[in-house]
Amino acid sequence: MIVAWQQKIINQAKELLITREHVSEAQAHRLIQKRSMNLRISKLECATQIIARYNQSLGEEENTLTNRNRTKTFAQGDNHPLTSVFFNAKNNAEESI
């Protein structure tokens, strides 16, 4: 059973998927559900991984934008960390809907 604080973390991960991956709330829910089943982990752990991945990519983006001497390490679009992780799951979720 998921308690309130766990649901808040899962909802935060859904919001990240909705805003960064441009999916609906139902698709975001299905992505988390499907990924957690495929990896045999809890939805909470899956949501935590999504949030960590987003925070990591955000840090890379900030470093790239503030340091002009470094080569660009963050690319949006198909090379975005969230896109690469969830692209296959997104397609599978859309096919099953």
C-alpha cells in the first residue's frame, strides 16, 4: 500500500515526465508502472530514479550553460537522458492504450 509521502514522490516523477517528455498524465502513470514491472522494482523506486535522472541532467545543463570553455555535454531532443530511458516504454504504453 502506498502512503501519502510515497504518492507525492510518484506524482513528482509523473510531473517531470509530463513536462519534459510531453506525455499525458495517463501515459506518465503507465510509463512508471510498466518500467517498475519490467525492472521488478516498486513504483516508488522507479519514481525516485526518474527524479534523480532529471536532477542529474539539470545539473549537466547548468554546467554546460555556465561554462563556455567546456564542450557541450547536454543535448535536448533524442539525446536527452529521460528520452533515452523512456522512449521504448513510451512507445509500448502508446501501443497498449
